Amino acid sequence: MIKAILMDFNGVIIDDEPVQMRAYQDVLKTEGIDLTEDDYYASLGMDDRTFVAAAFERAGKKADEARIDELVTAKSAKWKEMVSADMPLFEGIENFVEKMSQEFDLGIVSMASRQEIDFVLETTGMGKHFSTVVSAENVVSCKPDPECFRLGFNQLDAIRTAAGHLPMVHGDCLVIEDSPPGIVAARGADLPALGVANTVSAAELRSAGAGAVAKDLRDWMPESIRRVFV
């Protein structure tokens, strides 16, 4: 029975994949690198540093660690400027998070930077609903590696047991993801996954291993979660 939910951030809570892409395009253009839409969406699940390094490699260029750090910082600043002007949350996501938090323990597992996640959670007031956050800074390997979801599961389980609950089994913790690498990472951590077709097709999410796919999270209630993920 589902007792906890780990949610991805970009593409599930905030509709900022196009914003992320534009921010990357702007900073990479200063290096003579043209990032295409295909390049961006083929790199879902990467953290910022891995993404920038991959863009340089694709272009046959080299960048040292310091330059990559500078570009990541510039990209985050551009992202923040754009989302501050118009916070692109998915419609109804705040209500969905509040509903789920009344029935389940919630966490975020994302390859976004912690400062980007915190900025959105603090600006929207959603931070109070999440018991733990796993970000790019907390792991060595990005999605589709399961490291991030193993860590998220262990953190939520520790929080629950500290509050007096029995330990969870892996089937008790659902992952909500919008990308195939995220679904693969969840399944690699032995966690059930609900795909949400915000970024790629339902067929791609099912092919990656999603146990069910939502067209719109507003259609899902806690009882829906329990009935589908027994």
C-alpha cells in the first residue's frame, strides 16, 4: 500500500523545461555552441554540470571545471530571472501536492540544483508539504542511475520511522516522473512509478517502465493512487 510519494521537480511540479532549454541556449551560445531542442530533450535527467559537459563534448569542444561552473551559475541566474517574472507551475499542482500531503509523506527527487528547487518551494509556499529533498548536489550519478531514488526512499523511510511508523518496503513508495530516464531510475531503485505525460508521450513513459500514466495530475486523488498501485 502506498505510504509515501517521491516527486520529480522539473516537468512535474514546475513547467519549466522550455525555460531551462532557453537558459542553456543563451549561455552555451557564448561558447559558440548551438543547443537544439532535440539535444535538450535527449539529455533529460542530467544535472546542470553533466548537461553542460555533454554539450561541449557533442560540439567537439573542451571546457575546464571552472568554466563549466561559471556557465552553470550563469544558466541558473537566467532561469531565475525568467521564472521570477512568471512562475510556470503546472495548473493545479499546488492543490495536488496539498491533497497528497494529507495522505502520504512527500519528497522531491530531482537533478535540479537545490537553490532552484528551494526558490520555487519558498516562493509558492509548497515547501511545507515536503519532508525531504534530494537534489543534484546530493548524488554522484544522475538519472537514469537509481542512486537518487534510493537516497530519497531511505530519507523518507527514516523520517517515517523516527515518527513512530513501521519501516516501508519499496512497494510502499511511489515515484511521479515525467521523463524516461526518471522512470528507469525509479524502477532501478525498485520503486513503482507513475508517469505524467507533460514532457514526452505516454507510450515512451510506459516503455520506460511506468506502471501507469497520468495525462493530468489533477485527475488523481489519494484513493486513485491506492487503487492503481496496490
